Amino acid sequence: MFKRIKEFLHKIWESGRINLRDNTIPRAAPSVEEAILPFDPEDYTIHPHELKYMIDSGRNFVLLDVRDEWEYELVHIEGAVSIPLGELPRRFRELSPVDEIIVYCHHGMRSLDAACLLQQLGFKSVLSIVGGIDRWASEIDHDLQRY
């Protein structure tokens, strides 16, 4: 990831130099393609078996459920804290930015958004469960209700 950022910054630096041969002035801003940093979801995710290992080894972390309240009441992973994604921007202070946080939702999309949001807010270690509680129930805890 850092290599890509370094290449991106180098590209901007090089495009910003004035070409003395044809006396052109560089663009004031990079193009859309240059401005968008590459996003790799793998940097923000954890697979259900990895989470199971963390739980079994007694690792200390916060398990955050960002589904709606009715979904949490229907089924949730034991020990999870419930903060629906829509409430997270105003309730994020209920979490500590130094804690390791594992986020989940139904299929993994809302939790990925939540993980990115929390990292932008200064949280250092936030990961989203790939496939959400649905994949957790199908691979790890077969007793959990699927919906």
C-alpha cells in the first residue's frame, strides 16, 4: 500500500514540473484517475476463521455490530456491542480509538463502511468481517439463525 502511495506522489511530483522544452505549464490539479488512491478491501478485513482464532486464544478486542437494532435482537455474536451504522458518526465516542475493533453486519458491506469511517476518525486497528454474520453462521457457528 505504501509503495502505491509513494508511486502516486512521485507521479504527481513529476507531472507538476514545468516542461522547459515546450514551455508548458502543468495542470493545477491531478486528473480524477491520479487523485483517487487505490483502495484494497483486504487492508480492512478479517475472515471468520481468523476471528474464531482470536476468540479462542483470548485476545482482547471489541466486537462491534453495526446492523439495525432489530437485526441485532434477531441474532448476534455473543459479546458484541451494538451501534447501528447510521448512529456511528454520533456514537463513535463510545468506543476507544486504541482498542482493536472487529466490525460486522449482515453480509460485510456496512461493516466495511464502518471500518473505513472509524479509521478516518483516528481509530488505529479496525477490521470488518468478510461475509458478515451470515458467513460467520455458515462457517463457524451453525446454531446461529440465518436470515
